[in-house]
Amino acid sequence: MDQIAAMRVFARVVEAGTFTRAADLLQLPKPSVTKLVQQLESHLRVKLLQRTTRRVTVTPEGAAYYERILRVLDEIDDIEADVTNAQTRPRGRLRVDIGSSLANRILIPRLPAFHARYPDILLELGVGDRPVHLIGEGVDCVLRGGVLSDPSLVARRVARMSYMTCATPDYLKRHGVPATPADLLDGHRVVSYFSSRTGRYIPPHYERGDECIEINGHAVIAVNESTAHLTAVLTGLGVAQTFAFMAQPHVESGALVELLADWEPPPMPVSIAYPSSRHPSAKLRAFVDWTVEVFAPYGVR
């Protein structure tokens, strides 16, 4: 038995929750994954996992073993990185999950520079506004907007994104130009946004001085993905509050008109996060540092 390989497989089964999912993430046949875990249990003479038809559950002994081998595996990775000069030339597969608008408008257009700097890193991008479970889904890090309060994550703030309210010129000809947020409640249509995680509507929020107001206007459509949300505004369906970095090019082209510019909500923080239980690899540290550079122009304006 290759004990290190068996330890890695066991750790991934614990994280994925099933042998099938772990085999997919490891790109190994499921029988090979099962055999390695069985050999590890025989070697240790202890039951590490309780198996059911749908899911595996970690035994108390398995949970304790998992916590200790994570540190060992991280140390092995660091030793191999030093020996192979991976600190200066990181290599391997890195799985990153990122919201659609951040991916399409900011990160992906700059990836040629990343691959020129780190040609040996295979970047797998999961793109969407659906929240993911990093350990269970085998994701190395996520880029997300909002306040990250999960204590199991190490989060690093990379930007603060300002908002913009906008609509098409044709829409404004038909419905008029709102002078205050309250005007959106009278004769205007709103393109709404709702959370892909909770299903809760997120109403436009406005602040000016000591005044704060949320607008629950007449919604003609509600969207749970940021790029589609902007597309709905561009079709003339209504007024929306969206990210300024997404709307600005369309304002400059004349496709959209900025509204209520003197009513500005607090910018949304954007962070990159990874599990606190894992020591960051050389490839992860390289990606985090590069991401901070990419998002540097999007600080507090």
C-alpha cells in the first residue's frame, strides 16, 4: 500500500462525503478509491468511515485521524515544492469558484497575463453566483462579494465595488427620469435581484448623508445572476441598481443612463477565501497575490 496516496484519498473522501464524488475529484476509478481506504483501515486496524448506500460518515477515530493527516499532507506538499522549485514556479491544478460578473468582466480578460507568469498552473474556474462548499466540492478558493463571516475560511479583502443605478434612454423616454429614489415607487419598473442561495429579494439601497432608503418598487422581472441582471436592464425592462464596473462601459457608449448619482449605497466588499484547515500551497499563494494585483484598481473610490 502507498500510505501517502491512501491518506490523500481518505482525506478527499471525508471532504467530498461520498466515494463516487471523491473518485471524480481525484480522477481515479471508484474501486481504486475504495480499495485504498480499506487498505488504510486494515493497516491502522481501526474503522475510519461508516458507509451507507448514499453517503459516508466519519467515525470519531476517523475524524481525529483526518485532522492530523491534513497537517502531514500539507507539510509533504511544502517539502516537494521546495525540492522542485515550485515556490518560484508553482504548478498543478487549482480549482477556483467566482461570481459571473467578476469572472467575465475582470478576472478572465486578465488570465493571459496570469498564465504567462505561471504557465504550469492549470486553472479550473467554476463560474456562477451559486454558493459552494469549498471542502465538499474540492474547491481551493472562492472570490465572493459581501461580508464573509464563516470562521472556517481565511478571507482576504481584495476590493470594494461601488454601485450604479441605470436604465436605457428608451425606457426613460417612456417613464421619465427619477429625481429621487422615492420616484421609483411611482410609475417606474424595477429589474430586481434575488439571492441564489436564499431566494430572498435584495432591494436597491440608497444613502445620502443621514438619509437611508430601500426601494421595493414594481418588479417586472427578478434575476439571481448578475450578468443576466444587467442584460435585463439593457433590454429596457426597467431601472436597476447594479455594479458600477459592469454598467460604466454601457453608460459611456450611450446604451445606459446613470441615475440618482448623488444617492450612493456603501460599496460591496469582495474577498478571496480558502479553508482555514488547509495550509495554502504555492500555487494558491501565487493566485491569491495575483488576484490582489488584478483587483487593486477597484478599491474605495
